[in-house]
Amino acid sequence: MRPPLSTTSRSSTVTNAVVQAILPFIQLTDEEIGKALRFLGQRAGELECVYCGAGTSSKVSKTGHR
């Protein structure tokens, strides 16, 4: 989860800083995360891309496709 930011936080762009400062920061519970994973047909520790099906052992990292 990303930490909450303010408009004075360092960011790559001013626009990004403003948008992230405006967006609410919601800390999800383990139950909510589990519900979202089940909705997407995923299991913790065995994640795969919901678009292309690439698994964690292939070209997918926590931040996206390589």
C-alpha cells in the first residue's frame, strides 16, 4: 500500500503529487484483501496477471510487466 502523501511531498511531477494528495488513503483489512483476491480468482502467494495470465514466476513483478 502506498503511504498517504501531501501536496508538499516529493513526486515525479506536480500533477502526480496533487492527485495523490487528493485521493483518499484507505487501509484495507486482510479480510477485504482476501475478498478482492477471491473476486479476481487469485490466491495470495500465487498471483497472476488477470489480463494475460502471466504468473509470478514469469515476466510479472509486483509493480507490473517487465
